[in-house]
Amino acid sequence: MAWITTVTLNAAIDKTYVMDAFPLGKVSRVAEMISVPGGKGINVARVAGQLGSQVRATGFVGGSNGDYIVKELTKTGLANDFVKVDGESRLCLNMIDKTAGTSTELLEPGPVVREEHLEAIREKVRQLAADSSIVALSGSLPKGAPAALYAELIHIARSAGATVLLDTSGDALVEGVKAKPFLIKPNEDEVGKLIGRKPERESDLYAGVLQLLEQGVGCVAVTLGAEGALAGYAGTLYRIRAPRIEAVNPVGSGDSFVAGMAAALAAGEPVLRALCLATACGTANALNPQAGDVRTEDVQRLLAEVAVETIV
């Protein structure tokens, strides 16, 4: 079985605080606290592992927070091979207000990387991609990294024979698309940035997805929250409808979507089947308080409820 390798260039410790209420300007007592290694790529790795894939995580870690990330991943059996950098890996806080049904996130910036770190991650991805069927690049770039870093890593991974999935935003996404990854997962606003015009109507969004396919991206999945996803593949557009649920915490659902895609593609499943599993995983994640966490029984139950419609 070939590996799924996930790349998290801005790894974190994700802390989720569950409270009855989270009023601003007041002292709040935390009823429940969850602390796990995080960052989008690590979430992808965790969920892909829960689905039974052979997965490992790489990226940058720094300081005592970085040591904690490595220790906890190793303790849970998730293979990892990170590049150490100066400074501290970040903390990402998520305050869940049970009464209001809200989730408030505070995300630290993370460490600054230098050229020797960038060269080390290029070499690390080159090595790990050599025996990987899938390389998933996820999340924000750390300070000090050029906007085109993901594009470089896409070229490196694809040259080693891996299928590359990219989930990022801003200039990193714009530059990354130029390297033609197999999958991108933009939201509606990001589609507008990629095509140079804001989609005013749903038909504009359809045209934008088709344009990105024509530019060489293999599959475009525009996630629409509780509505599921609009996906384009091989010149055809699909509406992937997610099952209705009572969400506990939607944070990490996009990462779980990518994990479902990675797991299905690594297992040789057709792209449409992969999109359905991805949607089921994204929905299953929202049933749990921890970001990037699914129960396989939830995934299988929800997968049977995912509906696919061909648009054009």
C-alpha cells in the first residue's frame, strides 16, 4: 500500500474549549477542553488514518509546542517526519458556546522560516513523495515562505509520481493553481480570486469551475458548507448534496473532506466516489467537538445518504 503524505507548513496545537456560554469581556469557565496536534494537513492525516489509510505527516514544527505535536502524533500511532524550525509552533483556540451554538477561533501566526528551512522541506517532500500515491498540501504558509512555495512542492511531488491535492487560500492558492494540482478545494470567494471576477450568480460559479478545469486542474471541489459541494471533473459539473445533521463543531470539516478524497483516491476509487466519501467525511467531522476527527460508523451511515446530481 502506498502512502498518503500530508504537508502542514504551519502546524499547531489545536485547543477546543467547550462552554455553556462565551460572553465577551467576562470570565468564562471551561466545561471541557480538548488539546490535539493540529493544522489543516495534520487534520487530514488523522482522518485519513481513521479511514484505514497508510498515512504520515510532515511539515514544519518548532519549540516545545512542536515537540508536543510530534510526541502526541507518535503516541497515537500517526507516522510523522517533520522539519524542525526556530521559534514556537502556534496555538489555535476554538471556543464553542453551546447556548448560542457558535464557534469562535483565535489563530496564532506561528514561527518564521528561513531559506535553509525551505530547502529542507523541498527535500523532505521529494523523499516522501517517492513512495506516496497522494501528497496533500494544506493550510496557510508560515511567515518567511514565498507565495509560490506550494507551487514548487506540487512540481516536486508530481515529478515523483504522486497525485497532489491542494487546500489553501489567498496568494498561495493563486500561485499553486499554476502548478496544476489534481484537486483544489476553494470556496466561492476564492473561485472569484482565481478567475479574476466575482461570481454573481450560480451560473458564474459553474463557469468559473469549468475555467479552472480548462487551466489544467484535475478536479475542483467548491465546498458549500451544509449544502455539500459543487464539483467539476473531466468537463462535467456535479452537485454533491450532504446529509442534514445537527452540527456540533464544523471546524475541520474541510480537512476531513480532503482526507476522504485522499483515502478514496489512494484506494483506487473513481473520482465521483471519492467526492461522495469526502462529503460524508466532512459531514461526520461536524458531529464531533474535536476538529479533524470522524467515527467510521458515522462516515458509512452518512455516505449512504450523500446524493449526486449532474449539472452539465
